[in-house]
Amino acid sequence: MAMPIKKLLKLITGALEDMKGKDIVQLDVRGLSNVTDYMVIATGTSNRHVKSLADEVSFQAKQNGVAPLGIEGEMSGDWVLSDLGDVVVHVMQAEAREFYDLERLWNPALKQDLSSDVEPRL
């Protein structure tokens, strides 16, 4: 039986908080993505910290019966993605997080309607 999504989100957030992850954000991407329902994004302060955060999320998930479907980016340490099925976890260094700006990309409330900025031609 799969872990309820709210419990999984709490588990992930708790693991990131315990390891001193910064700026932890949960995004509900249901209806925006056919790959996952939620994304959790956190910042690590160094390559080692990013790896440690991602390792702890994977460890806690496994301990609770959720096997990661895939983990990418462990070698670089700038950005580690952990696919837990219903939740994809992105742990990034601040520079990568700022550059890719996943919150803006995946949060429709933050997207601007550019058509409203264009004045109509008469």
C-alpha cells in the first residue's frame, strides 16, 4: 500500500528541515504535470550539503516503504533530483535554484499573462 501523499510530503519536509535545508517549498503541480503531483524544492549551502539533504530524503523514504524511482545529479552536487513517484524532490545550491527558478516555472499563480502588458493596436 502506498504512503498517503500528505504523509510523504511531511516526511520529506521533516527530513530536509532536520538536515538544515533552506527555503523549503512544496508545489502542487497536479494538472500541470503528468509526471508527478507535487514538487518539493530546497536549498543546500554546498555540494556536500546538497548531497546530504538528498541522501536523507532517500533514506527516510526507504525506511518508510517508499523506494525512489530515480536519483539524478548526485555526482555534481549542484542539483539533486529524487523521484519518489507522487513527489519529485529538487535539492539545489542557491545559484542553481535562482538560475532555474522552478517555483516560477511550475507555479501558475506566479506566471504573468504577457498579453495584458501589450497595448492593443488601433
